[in-house]
Amino acid sequence: MFGIKVFSCFFFFFFFFFFFFFKINYYLECFSIALSLFYNFLSKNKLYHFYFCILTNF
């Protein structure tokens, strides 16, 4: 009985950590891709100062 409890606790924590880590990784990856695309867009656009001012005001 004790072994099953320990195993279930370990499994639950492992699953939670695994899921949380991959969620965080996924969101960070999406955020970095969006940020790089945004900077790429700003560097190519002549009105990047205007867009940056609008975004910083929000």
C-alpha cells in the first residue's frame, strides 16, 4: 500500500512538472518567434518609430 502511494505521488509530480515545463517552453518559443518577427518587421519598415511609439503608449 505504501509503495503504491509513493509511486502515485511520484508519477503525479513528474507528470505535472513535465507538462508545466513543456507549456512554458512552448510559450517562450512562441514569444521569441513573435518578437523576432516583430523586430524584423520594424527594421524593414520606415515608420518603425511611429509603431514603436504607439506600442509603448499602450
